[in-house]
Amino acid sequence: TPTPRAREVDEDEEEEPTPTNEPEPTPIVVEPTPEAGEELDSGSTAVPIERLQAATVQIFAKQVINGRMQTIWTGSGTILSPDGVILTNAHVAAPTSPGLATLYNDPELLFGDVPDQLVVALSAAADQPPTETYIAELAAADGALDLAVIKITADLDGNVLSSAELDLPFVEVGDSNSITLGEEIRILGYPGAGGETITFTRGNVAGFESQNRVGDRAWIKTDATISPGNSGGLGVNAAGQIIGVPSFGQEAIGGAINRLRAINFARPLLDAAAAGTSYESPFVVASTGQETFTHLTWADDYSDEDQCAIGPRDSYPGNTTFAVSIFEYSGMADGEQVLVAWWLDDELMTTSVFEWSEGPAGDCTAFYFHNYGDPIPDGNYAVEIYTGGDLEFVGIAETAVGGAVVNNNGNNGSTNTGSKGGVRVEGEIVDADSGKPLKGAVIFILQPGTDLEAWLDNPTDAEVYAYAEADQKGYFFLPEPLQRDVEYPGVAGLSGYHNSEGYLLFTAEDPDDFYLNLELTK
């Protein structure tokens, strides 16, 4: 049996940067944009800087808000063909791409907004802000690489453009395997949320990084400082060829070390976009569909040796500095996505998303909640585990710290069980078209015998048997069990969506726990 390692979750765990409406100001070393005619040269292959500038675009991710198309974040991109194929980051164009949240340990990406429209802005001169010019569509994305390819398809009025109608400036694709330590890199992009001109920075190759399952030289490290908005932009060699896509920064002693995704990993996405075929990341591990996590105990600590749980317990006294939950597991695949969520008195405290690496099955693994050595707050705690690309719920455990009462229904917190002979109902509410969780969606279960249509016309609290609101994962849990052989009217809804109406009836043949999947249509 593989010996698992303990998984720690910080109460205030730091997350990697994600697209924002108004990026925080980031000090950057920016050189004046070279004079017109200045070239990036390498022997006979000279590329004018203004051509690189013209091929670097700003991307506006937009959503319909209050009936108007509004910008929700921006990023940069590079035109790689005259017919408008553009390379950028997945977190700019497709932030919910599988593997992206795991790459940056940023659970918010799993439930973030998806752009309704991508607008491409071009700049005519270095001293002028870019102008929104074209509409583009997503052609391919790989979250594990944080890369996306978009293709210009229409003008701003929605008039469809053919490839023959476009003749855009573009950058040639280079070979990232050919660059060497100390070689100069020049980076172009748009650092702001709009209205700002292009920036030009230069630096040197500071090293290379591998990435699990992706391979060696997956990242190019540079000492050039990259501001957040430049993410997705252009990194070129001396010959003016793109060799990397700026992604995110990591603070290091003595300065900032930034990373570019090596361009060679973008080639399969570009090939798929050119062929018009679908692309699926080879670096995202699919779930097995057989994942289970069974809670064993809470503990004072955890040992990855044979002892496993040190000091098993059901609850903790006040002034406890951390809680440890011990599980056994099966049906896992190394590399698949796992999300762990910690709750305190029904309030989400922290989440962590990571790649599983402890083997297909094991007798013992641990999840920690701590507060950097300070006491954790008193109250009722729950840890929930979700796995796979669809984040299927696979396990839960509950405990109490201080004078709180453990609410585990006598089963050591391993599952939610029915009470009073009824059926405990939980589930998720999602968008029927995209599968996106619908945070804030509500579900009402009415008293038996209530006229559902009449109640919808004139809803009153007196006829409500149970009510729940979906969290950021679309998850809900009804606080009251539903009795067997009793028919309950019910409705789920969210502003901007059609209601989902129906009836629930459970018999003696049904399990104590029932997971209800609800889809809402616009």
C-alpha cells in the first residue's frame, strides 16, 4: 500500500495571480519603446520592432452585465498568422480550462466567470492605446499549460470575416529548445485594464523549469519583470521569433524571477486550431469514476509511517492550533484533480486544489487545517473532498473545536445520513449549457399537498418545508430530511434562468442519502 503524505491547508493560503478587473499597480522596469526602424537582429534575420508591436494585441474578456457587454478583465496576446490566429494564456481566454486551477492552486478559477465575448484590440503606434477592432472565438485551450489559441472571426459589429479578408501583422514561431542560458529575451504586452500603451521590457534567460507530466524546459525563467497585464503577451528571441508566453511572477531574493511558457508546448494547440479540430490536454488526468474517501478519525497529529493517526479523537479543546482529519481512500488516479474545502459553522474558510500523487488506494491519508501556530477559532468544522474534472463529492468529515457540538450523526463524520427515518438530500445546481455551478441559486421544498403553481404566484414562508442556497460550487444541502412515501413539491431557480419545478417522492427502497443534480436553462 503506498504511504501517503500529509496534505496541509493554510487558513489564509496564498494563491497565484488571476485576471482581475483592475490589476494592482506593479513596479516594472520599462525601457522606452525603440525608435521606429530599430531592429531585433540576428545575422540576416532582422525584425523591425514596430512589426512586433503591431502583432502584440490586448484581449478584452467581456460579459453581459445588466444588459450591456462589459469588460471583466484584460490580457495580452500575439498574432501568429495573417488570418488572425492569436496565442494567449488560458487564464485570459478560457479561465475554467481543466488543469488551470491545479496549476496555480487557485480554486476560484474552477468557479470563475466565463467570457461571453473576446474582443481583440490593436495599436497603430507605440504611444497610442490599442483600439478594440475584432471579435475572436476560442479555438483551443490547455489549462495545464495555461495556454489558449483564439481566432478572429468577426468585426465589432458582428460581421463575419473570412481568412482571406484578413492580412494582419504576425510573429514567426521559434524553437524554445534552441535558447540558452543568458540569452536575451524581449517582452511586449499591455499591463493595464485599458487605455494604456504597450510596454517593452528586456532581460535574460535565467534558467529552465520542468513540470510534472509536462516535461523538461516547460518553463523559461527570466530576470525581466513582467506585469500582470502582460500575461499572455509576446516573448521573443534576438531573431524576433516568439519563444515563450509570459505567464506569472514569483518573488525571489534580490529581485523578481518571472516565467514564460516555452513556445514548443503551444504547437499542438496551434495545429488543432489550424485544422479546425478539437483539442484535449494530454496533461490532464481523467477521474476514474470510482473515487471514495472514508473518514477514519480526527487526530492530534499524523505520521506517514505505520502509526498513521497519532492521538485519535472525535473533537478538540479550545486553543487548538490545528485539526487533522484521517481518511482511507480508493479508486484514485495519480495526477487527477482534488479539491479540499474547509468549513467553520457553515462558512467556507479555505479551499485548496492540487494533483493527487498518493496512489490508487491507501489505508491512511491526512488533511490539515491550521493557523500558522495560532489557535484556530472554536466552532463546528467540516472538511469536504471533491475529485476529478467535474469535482464529484467523495467524502466529508465533521468535528468540533472548543465547546461546540459535533454534528456527525454518530458515524464519525464520514457521510451525511438521514434522520427520523427520512432521506437527507444534497446536490448541485448548474447551468444546463455550460455546466457552470450557479452560486446563489435557491431550492424550495414545499409542504406536502401545497399547490405548486399557486405558491409560485404567491409564495409564502408558511408553506416552505425546507430551503437551501447553492454555494460557489453550486452545492446545496437541505436542512430537513424528506419523509418516505410522501410527495413534496419543489422548485429551484436563479434570476435570469427558468425555474426547474417538480416533485420528490422517496420510498423504502431509496437510500438514506440522495444526491440531486439540477440544471437551469436561460
